[in-house]
Amino acid sequence: MPLSLRTALAPLLITTVAVPARAGDGDPPPPAAAAAESSSARAPAGGDASGAAGGAAPVTVVVQGAAPPRSASEAVRGRAEIQAAPHRTASDVMQLVPGVFATQHSGEGKAHQIFFRGFDAVHGQDIEIWVAGAPVNEVSNIHGQGYADLHFVMPEVIRELRAQPGSYDPRQGDFAVAGTMRFELGYDEPGITATAAAGSHGARRLFLAYHPTAAEESTFAAFEAYATDGFGPARAASRSSLIAQGVYRPLDGLAARVMVSASASRFGSAGVLRLDDLASGKVDRLASYDPRQGGDASRAQLVLDLREAGERGEGLSIAPFVVLRALRLRSNFTGYVADPVAGDSTQQLNEATTLGATASYRLRFPLLSERDTFEAGVVARTDWIEQSQRRLAAVDDRPTATLVDARVRATDIAGYLDASLRPLRRITLRGGLRVDGLAFQVRDNVTLGAQARGAQGVHVGGKGTLDAALLPGLRALVSVGQGFRSPQARSLGEGEQTPFARALSGEAGLRYADEALRASAALFHARLDQDLVFDEATGRNERVPATARTGLALDAVGRPAPWLVSSVGLTYTRAAFTAAGGRTACGGGYARGDLLPFVPQVVARADLAVTPRLGAILGRSVEARAGAGATLLHRRPLPCGEMGHDALLTDVTARLRYHRVELGLDVHNLLDASWFDGEFVYPSRFTRGAAPDLLPARHVTVGAPRSFLASLTLHIG
């Protein structure tokens, strides 16, 4: 049977096309990892194992090696942990990573707001996200730098999520300030899967998938259609998505992968409510001041990957990609403050085309030991962007002001060198250097004469990790690295040396792994020389002074038995300004030592799942799965010295399968917690013609109540 082992040193490249992993560099795999990762060797459920011998088609077994960590707190969540609790989107799945909390305060279709270890990444500005070899973050998006919409990824096809906090790996580039998330895709159910689901608030979902029985898990096709009436006015949404991926091995040592996806969504948004209006009963909890808020989005992408792998792990890899993206958003955060007559409703349009590629060459070179390796790589992308922002009249939607009308060309060309050296038997040094050259050309049609301007700059970042083996399964890691976030192109002047937001982060901790447990504990600190905070007046993120984060991260994943899996993550972070300046909703600016607004200080997550076999009926096995996930959000600082509300959310799932038929039930927010997924402080006036009131007030977006989704699944093949 052909064997394939995944390399641990190429997270930017296609991980489904594997090369031999280096023994001893990664954490031990969880129990039965080889079987779990070998979808094609899995016997059909229901006890149909006939054909496993004699006359059966040959199967391909894919054995996975573990990637060497670049920090103590680097986290991996596989299919078992992902399936423990129900998830609506791929952004929900990221909450399995310690320190991550994702909210969706502007409708089921807009990119989630993501918090990660003291960073308010908003819609992606501080988290680098890759899916199956293509970047998700959008450069200079009109709604926010680094905008990352993950609605095109169904949770069922996420094979693995690898989170790299900080910026300690030379493969990490733009937006890797808080860290990097890398999604690997695959589907392990052989044959055809057809799921129909219905539930609360008019939710309907159809999921179809196909995975060839004798193929690797990475070869599959999946389709999703979803619609909901929403849990209140102006919250209806619908989306459809397709992902298809194939892995081919035309020659020994050569593998190719093709991934194509397309998605489209439309969604409403209730927007914000003033908390004093809720408290006085002036408005209902589920009301909307402006029910016309919302928007639509679409995405299409293609990834090609070729990888050559030698017996000792050497090899060349190249992966070009193309991404097409469109977004339309309408929102009103302030009512009638900026324009007392026509209103403050704004429409944002953003269309972008991205072309790029990653490529690398890795070789083993015995410099200090026989296990030393070096890798050189390049990453390049260029983006063509058209964007606008206009204020619309509340009565007839006519444009009353053009705030942005621009065309942007953004190019990022990077090269890196990475090394793994072992000067002593128990000591490994990993790291290297990355250089990014960024160039921007902007045509601003709002300024007189449609001004055109250009800017260019270079960022040089060093990254390194010391990995010391202390005891069997126990290791200590110390990491340091420099990261960056590219600027919003429209903010640049002619000939300006591109002003990056530069990050310096460090971490020290312990990491343990054996066949039943993976655990880590780490202290971290990160400094950012300039930051971005949401500004209600412009409807996007604006520059604020330097900030710093200091905290503790704990993580544990346990599989004490084949039928039991659990994961727990906890982080505490203090995020504060290290310089004075900026503008607050309360007047004046931020002071040194002020807490960074909106960033939760404590984020905790726990998941547990059991998958017992209940016996057999008429020779067919009966299988069950039950699981739960709970998220705690504690201490959310707000502007003007206020503190937001805490939230505790619990989701549960249950599945019962007999042969080809499976029944399921997902319950979100099981305890029906009354919570706010967004809280803000700023002046507003939502009554047309009312007397001006420019005092800052608390505004909230209401979190989803308890909801149910029942499903029927047929497994064919």
C-alpha cells in the first residue's frame, strides 16, 4: 500500500500532499491517529466489513506526522475535537483554540468579529488565516483591514485546525500579529452523504458530500445550502457553498492537489440598540432601529499544488491560487448624528481579485547534526480592489455623500529562510528570517482630479524558537518573533515609506504529549507600535496609539479511551495602551495604561464528546455520539471606563446512527442565556429631528437565544 507522511515544516503549503515527517520533532499523535486519518481504510458503519478481505478494492493509508511546534501554546484541533460540539460556521470552530472568541453582531453572512489573546482582530486584521492553501484575509477592504469571511467553509469538511499564536514561524506574514490559523480540508465518510436539517426560527439546511471509498480523505466534494428567518426582525439570511478537492499522485514522489470553491450569501442585520432604550422598555430586545441594514457577499477560489518529496523529506513545492471576492454592506451605527436630516446609513462596496502563489524548497543539510534541515520559500500576492462608501438617505436611499471612491492595487512579495538545527541531543533551534516588500497604488476619486498616488516599504522580521526536551513527553519552549500588519492603502501619501504596524511578541512555556494527553502552559507578551480600534463615525477601524498584551494560556486535549475525547482552553490577557493619543467616544484621547476597549480579559472553552457503540440490531451496528461545548467570556472593557457583560454559552449535540441512517439534534445556547455579542460606547441619536444628544451611551447587539436544529442523514455507498 502506498504510504504518505505529512511534512511538519510547510504549513503555508498544501498539507494533504505529504512528505516524510522528521521523527522526534513533533508531538506524538493521539491514539489510533493513523486509523483516524486514513479515511479510505475505514470500514462502512453498520458492521458492513465484508469485502475487507478477498476481492476488496485496494485502499490508501495516509499516516500523519506531527508538526514541530513553534511555541509552547501552539494548538491543533482535529476532527474528533471539532465534532465534539455543534458548529454553524468555520469561525465557530476557531473558538476551540484557547483565547479565541468569535461574534457575529451584524448578521449571519458578514465576517465574524474575532478576539484572540488580547487582540480585537475585528474581522481579521490581526489574525492571518489560510484555508487549503489560499489566503482568506483581504487587503485594504473597505470595512476593515484583513477582512476574513469564512462562511464558504462547512464545518464538516474541516480536517484539522492549526493555530500558531504570535509570529514565531518565518512562513507567517501579513496580519500574523496575534497569530495564524490554518485550516486543512478533508471528508472521511466514504460514499455519498445527504443531510437535511430544520430547526428554530425557520432554519433550513441541506448538506451533500461525496468521498471516493478508495481515495485519501483529502479528495472530496461538498455542497451546502442554508437559510433562516432569523431570531428577530432584520435577521434573515441565506447562503450556498461548494468545495471540491482532489489529490493525485501521477508519479512516485510527485503529488498534485486541486481545490475549487464558490459561495454566495445574503443577510440582514438588526444593528445596534441603545442599552438605555432596552432598560426603559422603549424598544423590544429583538427590535431594529433600521431594518434595511445587511448586505451580500460572494467568493470563488482555485488552488493548484504540486509537490515533489524525496525519501529524506527534501523537495520542491509550488502552489498558485486565485481568489475572487465581492462584498456589499449597509449599516447605521449612529442614527442621525452625522446627518440630522437624511440620516447616517452608509453603504460599503468592495470587489477584489487576488492572484498569488507560495513556493518552497526544503533540504536536509548536516550542519550541527544529521537531522538539520533548511527551507527557502517565497510568497507572493497581488490584489486589484475597487471600493466605495456612500451615505444613503433614510427615506429614499439616495446617496447624500460620497465618503470613499477608490481603486487600489496592492502587492506583497516575500522571501524567507527557515532552519531547524540540533546543536545538542536535547536542544533544537528553529527559526529564520522573513522579508516582505509591499507596494500600493491608489486612485482616489473623491479628491480633486482623481488623485493617484503610490507608496512602498519593506518589513524585515526575525523569528526563532528554542525547544528543549526535559523528560519523556515534556519539553520547554521559548519563542520570540516580529510580525506586521499592512496599512489601509487609502491612508498612504504619495511616495510614503509604508508605515507597517509592527509587532514584537515573546512566549515561554511547557508542553507535554503522550498517547492520551496533549497539554501546554505558557506566559506571553506582545507589543504593537500602532493599533486599530473601531470608530462608529466612519464605520471602520481607525488608528490608535501603541498597545501591549500580557497573559497566560492553558490548553489540554485528552483521549483516555477511543470513545472519549475532551479539550479545555483558558487564557487571561491584560491588553492596555502603552502611549497616549487617538480619539475616544468620551472626548479626548486614550491615556497610557488604559485598557484596550472591547477585548475580553478571560476566555475559557471546554468540549467533551463520547462515541459509544451500542451493540447491533439484525447484524448492523448501532452507534451514538453525544457532546457539549461551553464558552465563558469574562471582563470586557469598554470605552469611557465601562465594563461589558459576561457571557456563558453552552452548545450540545447528539447523534444516533443505524447502518445507513443517522438522526441528529443540535442545540445552541442550551441554557438560553441572555447575552450581548457586541457592546460599544459612543454618542447616537436614532430619532429623526430629535434634540441633539452627544453624550456617549452604551450600545449593544443582542446575541442569539436558544435554538434547535434536527437533522436526518443518509449514508449511501
